[in-house]
Amino acid sequence: MTPENNGQSKAKSLADSALSKLVDALERGETAELKAYLETMARFHTYSFYNCMLIASQRPTATYVAGFHKWHEFGRYVKKGEKGIAILAPLVKKVEVDEAGEKKAERRCVGFRVVYVFDVTQTDGQPLPDAGIVPAAGDPGDALESLKAFAHRSGIAIEYSDDLGAACKGLSSGGKITLLASMAPAEMFAVMVHEIAHELLHRGARRAELNKTVRETEAESVAFVVATAIGLESAGTVNYIRLYDGNRDTLAESLTFVQKAAGEILGAILAPAGEVEVAA
């Protein structure tokens, strides 16, 4: 086995072990570990679900990670003896493709390789640039307007109502979401993310494959990740165990969709300035 394949095997083993540990916790009725993974997604929204699991399983307290040389660009240096966090990065190569009889060279992902990143606490040096981290807890600030703009760009109309009935705060109806007008900004933000998540995740063929409980928990998980990422306290007491239906592959699929939706929303509403993550 080549060193590259050995590294991939080790990273896959770590991710599988983390997923198994998560499944075991959920089967015992414990949700703290799943919540911890969702919090990791909030901190590393540009990363894949499996890389979030790899980071969380190896260094759950990580806040900002980057590669050895990337830290040098920030004027920081990895401390002697620090152990890197293994993640998977795309292996991109130029390949020749034939399009309508014309041969072209394109860069395509042909696999993955293991790379090592380090958390900021494993480094010394210059202070980090302002990461553009978000408003004070409890106040979404400009993020609320940015979220509305994202919905508009995504073809999702937003309407408001004084009464949605039965203590309902938001509705998603395929291309349109309706929100209870009287909500405070923080609650408005979280409910808007929840309904946008339904629009992103549950308006295609996949909707019929999921029961309502899983759909609602996926949407609430996206809301939790996005709200946490912008500094809002989680107001709900969501029972995230409902995301698990006894099938670990279904759980992994749900969390992958949660990560993608949350990452798409956060990528649109968070300022890119100060990002130090290396997307992988």
C-alpha cells in the first residue's frame, strides 16, 4: 500500500470510527455528541461532513484550522511537536476530455489525499486578522438582511403573516416561505433559516423518501448550525436524536445534506474576510 493510500485508509478509519461512536450514542438516547458535531459544522462550514467529523474526532475544541504553510502566510508558526489533524483534500489533475469531437484539457477531481491541518491553538505568532465573526449573541445584525437577499437570489419569496395558526411560526410551500411577523430578530432569523432549509432540501424527489420527523429535524439542524455560526444562542430544545432512524447510512446522508445546506447559506451571509480555513 502506498503512503497516500495508507493515509486515506487511516482518515477513512477515523471518520468511520467517529460515525460509529455517534451512532452508539444515539442508540443510547444521548444527543450531546450529535450536537457537538453540528457545532463543529458551524465552525467549519466550508468543509465536508466527513472532514467535520475528522476534525471533531481528533480535536473537538478546534476553532480555526489551516495547513502548515498557510499559517506562515498569516505570520504564525506551528509549535514544535504539535500533531496535525488529518483531513481529506481533493486530488485535482488535468485530464483530456472529448467534447463534440474536440479534445480539451480540464481540471477534475480524480480522488482524495490526506492533508494535515493545525488549529490556531497549536500555533504562535502574529494575531489573526479580523475573522469578521458575527454580531453579539442574540442579535443577528446584518445577517438577517443578508439571509433575505440569499432567499431572493435563490428564487424563494418571503411573505409575512400576523397569524399562521396553531402556534406556527413559519411555513414553506415550494418557492415561498411565510413567517410570523411578530417575531423578534433572532427568532425571525432562525425560523427563516429553517424554512429556507426546507426549500433547499425537501422540494425535490428526496422529499418522498423522508418522513416528516426527519425533514423537520434536518431543517432544525441547519437552523442550529447557521445560528450558532453567527453567534446566536440556540433557543430550541430540539431532540436531534430524531435524525437517526436506526440506519447509520441514512444518518450520514442526512448530516451531509445538513452540512451542504448550512454551508451554502453561511457562504452567502458571512463576509469572506479573515477566513483561515483551507476548504477540503
